[in-house]
Amino acid sequence: MPPTTRFAPSPTGKLHLGHAASAIRAHDFARSQSGRFLLRIEDIDPGRSRPEHVATILADLAWLGLSWDGPVLHQSTRLPVYAAALDQLRAAKLLYPCTCTRAEIAAEIAASASAPHGPAAIYPGTCRRRAPDPTRVAAWRLDMAAATARAGPLDWHDATAGPVRATPEQHGDVVLARRDAPASYHLAVTLDDAQQGVTDIVRGVDLFEATHVHRLLQALLRLPVPRYHHHPLMLGPDGRRLAKRDGAPAIADLRSAGQDGPALAAELHAAIALSAPAATLCPLAPRPAGTISP
Ligand code: GLU
Ligand code: ZN
């Protein structure tokens, strides 16, 4: 069966070259096998999503010569589906409400001598062990121990890493419904990839670790398991990950500066095709804003 891939940007800012390269990879993977390439706008973060970025993203992709199949799926239209999945997990006693603030979680982790410290520290499970406080708005967390016990051992196939044993427990009790948003990234992305019939997830290796959680949710919600292709991130000339802070040009800025979209896309296709497994070098050196010549 021909593959279905997707590009799933969050409209929280402008696309840069790394996003464009990722979109081109997903597009080329599908199109080279007569498959489908879909577009999904991940717009359920009320604090960071902006409608004006959606229009810019669509214009950027068209400028790069990418076309997608069918209508664009906006996650903001899928809230009842996310709510139903949360109900299902709640009924299975796999979710609990959490009213902790970030500061409370940090204090709890710091106070616990045995808990791991640093950025990898996971939620200490405070609310799992106490009665819910009905006066505070709650997020909903997955009871990871119960969920992994229910699901049993899980694997996925990764084109880059090979067969991977899922270890979602490393993430602890992840949030599936945020206090300020109806679903977390993990829940929405897993449900949407299944609903859209995505067979091959082509995305940056920065999302590799999240796949452990996605694989678990697929098992709990009885969803099909796609193949994964976690590709290397685009690096700047200094060998570091391309980022806006280093002046990585936004696609929209290149577009309005009069650059040739199909030519840039051709450079990206070539850079991707030549890339070593470890890295993709940016074909355009990042330049500070304002110095881009047409
Ligand atoms: N919306 C996510 C992002 O822009 C990508 C989701 C995914 O590819 O799984 O980082
Ligand atoms: Zn809590």
C-alpha cells in the first residue's frame, strides 16, 4: 500500500529552514511511492498559537512547491475526539487530576532526596497520592505505572534506529489534558495520526523520545501503529542545531525578500538526499535578519 505521511506544524511562529526540510522529507517520502502527503495544523495551544501564522505557513509551503492532499486538518476542530479519548482513559482508571503548579512540582522534586534532579526530572506523582482538590482547575495525568502494566511490552519500528522497545515510564505521569488546553501534544498527535491514516511519521529526531509515549497511547486506545522515520535536524555552519536565535532565516522572510522558492526547495531536496545519517547541513548559512539579499 502506498504510504501516507504528514507535516504537522504548530502555528506558534514562522517556519524556518529546518521545518521546510522536514516538510520536504515527508512530502518526498510519500510522493516518491505514489503516496499521500497531508497537512495538519497543531493549533490547540491557546497561549502560543496565532491564526496569522497559519496563513503564513500555507503560503510558505506553496512557495516551496509542496502540495498536500485533501483539506488541512486543524486540531482545534477535533476537541470532541480528544475529550472522548480522555473519557475512555478515565473510565479505565488510567488518569488522575493534577492541580500542581510548576513551582509546586519543582519544590517537590527539590525536597525529595531520591528523586532525579535536572531537566530530566519527572513529575513526582504528588496528586496520584492525594484526594483531588475540587476548587482548583486540574490537568489530567496518565498513571504511567498502571498504563504500562495494562499495555505490556511495546515496540515500534524506526527507520533510523531500527526496532525500538518503548520505555514510556522514563517520562513519568505525563499530562494528557492541560489545565489551559483540552489535550496535550501527546494525545492529540497520536489520535490525529490514526484518524488521518498516517502510515509513516517523518519528523525530526527531537521528537524521538516523545514516541515512547505515543506508542503507549496507541496501545491503550487501540490505534494502528505507524512506522517512524526520525530524521536528523538541520545544522547551521557552526554544527549546532539551526535555531531562530542564531539568525536562521524564516521561510516567510526569504519569500518576501524575493528569493526563488522552487530553487530553495531544490537545494533542500539535494541537501537531504546527500545528508549523512548524523546531520543535515543547512544549504544557506544563517544570516542575521536584514542582511538577506534577494
Ligand atoms: N507540531 C509539532 C511541532 O511543530 C510536530 C508534531 C509531530 O511531528 O509529531 O513541533
Ligand atoms: Zn499534581
